[in-house]
Amino acid sequence: MSDYLVRALAFEGSVRAFAARTTDTVGEGQRRHGTWPTASAALGRSMTAALMMGAMLKGEDKITVKVEGNGPIGPMIIDSNAKGEVRGYVTNPQTHFDLNEHGKLDVRRAVGTEGTLTIVKDLGMRDFFTGQVPIVSGEIGEDFTYYFAVSEQVPSSVGLGVLVNPDNSILAAGGFIIQLMPGIDDETITVIEEHLSNMEPVSKLIERGLTPEEILFEILGKDNVQILDSAPVSFECNCSKERFGNAIITLGEKEIREMIEEDGGAEAHCHFCMEKYNYSIDELESFIDEINA
């Protein structure tokens, strides 16, 4: 099964829901960054949440997620968009601990329990929309749940999970977001809460082969769910040699001259995808010509 996400309504429009399988997407992030299991879980959960938030956007809209806790993993930065594309990195990818008291990867210890979760939305307007809340648990899912409740005033349940193989590759990853719309009745809320409290972790459901649609059926009941659409998701980075070259030009002639004289060229490195781009002396000289044109 390839990675994809679904958007849905339930209970006659009183619930908005998203679910995603992100095993290959998180796996690509793990491969590119060489993350160790606990770091993989933290980054994978955050990437999955960002993908589903991207599905709430339209057209060319984009979103940036910043998880900045006081744990040893350091800040995580994730970009996503309305096209199902995501990229992300963690400051200290080789972070890992023994399993916690629940037998799970200790994401809370890696992320920390103090700090901020920041969401920046680029909706194609002059000003960006920025929402920021304190980290409440460091488990990521609970932190996004708190963000939706406080910053967007939408009661939500966010479930995120990542399972890691002994060789550090990703076994299963995915998640869901359930959002309650205004006017929902108490009986429906009770049904959803009971299903959420009794269900397996979402990563286990993905491992068992459940599709995103079936995950929503588990939570909301198959007869109550109306699937609106589905879309593929993947790890994609929009960096390029040309983009980095344009950034080098903005440094100005003096700094480019120093690159030529001191280093005999330049190398640019993308934090998001780990690609490297090399620039020869001739290429740097052409940048100077462009500056002086």
C-alpha cells in the first residue's frame, strides 16, 4: 500500500476527519537524516500531523510546523502543503532512549515537556498566520490536540504513531485528526470518546494493514463516515542548485570573492533533504558578473 491521506465528514457533517498512512514518507525522512528510533518517532509524528494539516489548505498554501522543546532532540522544523508534500528535519537526529514505562519509544523525553509548538500558515496573502502554544506533553499528538483547541478553537483529537524496525527503518507510521464542529450533540461526542479510548494505537492499526479509511471507520463507525476524497502523500523537497545559487548571490560580491579565494568554490547543504550542491570558481565568478550587470 502506498502512502495517502483521506478527508472525510461524519455524523451528517458534525465531525471533520483526516487519516493518513505515512510509512514510506517517514521512512524517506529516516533514510535521508539517519535518525535513530526515538528521533524517528518524534519527526515522523510531526510530519504526519503536518501532512494532515496541509490537507486543510488549498491551492498553493503552505504550512510550517516548529516543535521547539527543551529535550535533547532540539528543534524540529517541518514544511507541508496542500499537495500532500512534506519535508522536515530534527536538529539532533541521533537521539534515542530506552522504551518508556508503557513499552513505547520515549518521545516525551526526547522532545521535552517545556517549549513551544508553532504553526505558520502561508495562505498567499501579505501576512502569514501564526499560532503558538506551549508544549503540554512532548508526545506530539497531545500537543497538536492542544494547539487546535487553544489556537484555532476547534475541539480535536490527534492520534499519531510510528513503529521502528530493529535496523532503524520504519515499520509503520500514520495518524488521524478528528474535529468536532459547532452544534455537535453530546451523544455523538460520547460515542467518539468511547471508540478512541478502546482502539489500538494508530501505528498498530497501520502495521495490521488498515487503510486510512478503515482507521476512520474504527473511530467513527463505518455507517457514519462520508469519505470526501483521498490524495497521495510523500517526502518532497523543493530545494535546487538554482535556488541555493540565488541565495549565494544575495550574500554580495565581497563574500563570494572570499569563497573563491579561501575555499576555491562553495558547497550548499539543504537541512530538509540533506542534498548537497557544489559551485565551482567559474560558477561563483558568474554570480559576481550577475551582481555587477
